[in-house]
Amino acid sequence: MHKVDNAIILAAGFGSRFVPLTFDLPKGLIPVKGTPMVERQIVQLKEKNIHEIVIVVGYLKEKFDYLIDRYNVSLVFNPEFTIKNNLSSLYCTRNYLKNTYILSADNWIENSIFNTYEDESWYSCIYKKGETSEWCVTTDDSGRIINVIVGGQDSWVMLGPVFLSESFSDRFRNKIEEYYHKTGTENYMWENVFIDEIDKFDLYINKQSGDNVYEFENLEELRVFDPDYGNDTLNKSLKIISNVFNVGEKKIIGFQCMKSGMTNKSFSFTIGNASYIFRKPGEGSDILINRKQEKAVYNAITKLHISDENIYLNENTGEKISIFYPNAVNTDAHKLIDIQDSMKILQRVHRCGILVGHSFDIGNEIERYMLLCQGKNAMRFTDYKNVHKNMKRLFLIVERFKIPQVLCHVDCNPDNFIRLRDNTIKIIDWEYSGMGDPLMDIAMYSIYAYYTKEEALRLLSIYLNRQPERNEILRLYAYMALGGYLWSLWAEYKQAFGVEFGNYGMKMYRYAKEYYVHFMDQEE
């Protein structure tokens, strides 16, 4: 009755606080003292004859596959790992709950706290002296956890493995299912369910010494614990930074995951008193983007002082280091002053007279992206052949306008317009830029902002400083359709690499179809 049946290891998350290491490895697979954290836990479990081990995976799930062969574990994929917290991971494995250990893959347990037999349900806790933002527990005289609050002082906090008895699991499984289906629980951890229902469940404190169970918050904490990380992490991004600034990796500190872009991943870091941003190209970007062209544009626009300032840009692989602007904020596509200031920046770009040796030919790019998608068998829209035919027809019509080409940003996402603390606006991320029709930028801004037709027309008027002519409205609609189709192909291709963008591709595809109709109606 008390024999431990199995263990569930939660390993689906990204581990944003552990960048840049987690850009290449899930946090649980990061080695500590030579052994990946999750492997150490697996070995400790097996030493106690616990052989049914289920690992819930999500981010970089393929990286865990070798564990099946090495340790005979099972992998369960959580398809919602990007949009929900770990309640969804336990929901995926709820039918495994018996006499069960629940572990986090990113914990390091110095000395095993597992047993072949367990008498009661418990949660591992360590004592935190001073202020803490962890989950602090209060217990009764028997050690039963009777209250949990976030943050406290000089308190026992929840950290490390959990054991749930079969009787606990049988009742708790129903609560997991109930809360999973509740509205508003997307950010719930499974512990939130226990806390909400704390009076109904007997869970006891299992006190651990502070030097036995670890949860590393970031690379700097790991460096303290494992000195090898102060010298060489074997991480490519840190190696580049070290070489560019001619410093040891230990001098690179203050890592923060930036808002993850759709094309790239990035993080900020500090050396001395200065902060920077490192851009790591995302999956498939080497095929989608010509980095030599990107570098040429950055060199050409330096004198305008309107873009991010680069320290390093590798024109072969795409890694980039740029100045970090403290307290900068993204502009708001639904705030008039931000819209007006963003359009003024675009006017400067379009009127600067700078010429570069390449164009962004949206028709050619659509054909190229289509070939890439077909090569990956990535097209999932059933009517794409008809839509593709309409886009080709639309592009041929637009070409007849013969608009003089100017320098265009192309990737005019409102998030690429940032307001600095001195209130100036800069436009960043020039990866897709080239010569083209200036109204292509207005169309791209509109679809990125998910504008309605009325909002797009208002944007065009703000950009022009007057009411648009019929020709200009036609071009706006055409590029909204072509841009929507281009980015839907882009999303399909990226998703073939396992990158998920939710319904972004569907929204772009709708722009393609609907604005093709708007264009044709307006042309008639």
C-alpha cells in the first residue's frame, strides 16, 4: 500500500530566467557538476526501485528523446506548454497519479530524498532566512501544511519534490480536471489547486537542509554552485560576446530574456556599467533572411540615427549585439501619439534618399516562401492553391503602378518602433528591409496591428498628412493582402521547425483573402 509506484517529472517549460543556456537546451538538461539535472533525479529514483518515470516535455521536446534509450523513461508531450502553466502538464499525466513523486526537471538534489516506501503525502521545503518571494508555508503541530502565501520572511518555502499518496491522488485528480477546465486558470501551477483546496487535503512538510535541494534562478547562481560555469559554459552566444568584448565569460552578467521575437530570440546582458542585447537567429532564419543585405542596410542608415546601434553583426550567421536602451517601451498601435510619431519615422526613412543594392520584391518572396513550404510539406490551408493564384494576379496588377522605389523597413510591426526615455522614437530590426513601394510599410503596420479596414485607412491618412487618393487605397489593400499571404507562408514554414505561433498564420491568411476582395471591389 505504501510502495511508491512512479514519478512524474515536469520538464515542458522554457526557463526564460536561464537564458542564454535555455536557447539551446531545456533547463532540466543543463549539466550541473557534469550531469544534467533531470538525469541526476532519474538515477536517484531508480536507486530506490522506482522505474516507471514519466517526463512531461514541451519546449525542445526532441532533446529528451535519448532518455528513453538510456533510462527507459516515458515522454508525454504537453501541447499547451507555451500558453499555460504547469497545471496543464499535470493534467496531461493525471492518469499516472497513484503513489507518485512529482518533480521539477530543473531541481538539483544533492543527496537523494526518495524512498521505496512512503507513509504520507509531503512537499519538500527549505528554510529561507530573511525576505523571500517564494511560497511560504505555515503548518500545524503535526506538520500538516495549513496555509501558503507568496512572499514572507524567515520562513519554510516550497521547493523540490512532492509525494502524493494514492488516496490523495484519487481525490486530487478530480480537482486537477476541474481546475484545468475552469476559465482563468491558464497561469495556474498545479500547486495553486492544492492551495485553493488546502482544507480538503493532508499534505505534510518535508524539511530539507538548504544545501540539499537547489533551484537555480539564473546562470549567475549556477556559477556560484558550479565553478566550471565561470570559465566556459560551452554556449555559442556567450562565446561570441566574450570574443567581441575580449572579456572572460564571468564578466558577462545580468541576463534577461527579452520579448521573444517571431524571427529571432534575444536577451540582454551587462558588462561593466553598459548593457547590450544579443540576438540569436531563430529556426529557419538562415534561409528566410539575407544577412549580408541586412548589414548593408544598417551601414547605410547609420547617419540617420533612427535605428538600433549595432556593436556586432555577423553577416553569415546573423548573430547581432546592439546597445540596450534602458526604460524603452514599445509603441502602441492604438495610441494616436505613438501612431503619429511612428509614421513620422517612416516618412524620414522613405524620404532619406538612401539607396541600397537590393529590393524587397514581395512577389518573388511569396514564390520563394511557397517553395520552402512545399519542400517541408508545410502548407496546411486547403484552398491555398486558389489563394496563391489570386495573389499572383494581384501582384501583376500592382506592378503596373510603377511606383518609384524607396528604402522600406518592411517588417513594420508596431513593436519594432520603440520610444526611448527621452521621448524619441527608433525603429529596430531591419532584417527584411530593402527598396520598395513605401505604402508596403503602411500595409505591413496595419496587418501586424490587426487593424480593421477603417483603421488602416486612417493610418494611411496620418502617414500622407491628407486624404488618400484611389490609387493609394488600392496599393494599401494590395499590400495588406500580399503581406498577409507572405507572412502566413512564413508562419507555415517556421512551424515546420516546431515553432508555434498560435493563430498568427490564420489571421495573416484572412488578411490575404479579405483584402484581395477589397482590392477587387475598389478596382471595379
